[in-house]
Amino acid sequence: MATLTLRNVPEETRRALKRRAAQHNRSMEAEARAILAAAVVPGNFIEDWLDTAEELRGDELELPERSVPREPELS
């Protein structure tokens, strides 16, 4: 594992990180790792969004069937 040092972190940011870490029952270091990993690890935005929408709605969100696009009129 690599070590990363952050300098000149604003005090307001440090306090917010500390609050967020407490909300998730983690250390500030563990919270910073989680935030960094979530920010840089590629994910499937659409699937993540649908999962979140499903959690909020309480049931499965179905996507409508797609139709074939019509041909453009070039006149």
C-alpha cells in the first residue's frame, strides 16, 4: 500500500471530514480513503443511479423498451 500526505487542508474541510467520518463510524483516515476511492474508481453511473432511485422508490424501476430511431429527413 502507498502512503499519501495531504498538506494545507483548510480547517473547515478537516472539520467536515471529521463529522462525516463520525456519521459513518469510521476514522478520518478511513473516511478519506472511502471518499477518494469513490471519486476515482470507475463505476457504471446509470446502474448506480437506478439502484439509488429504486431504494428511494421502494420498488424496482423498469426502463421502457427502446424503439428504432426514425430516419432523418434530409430535404
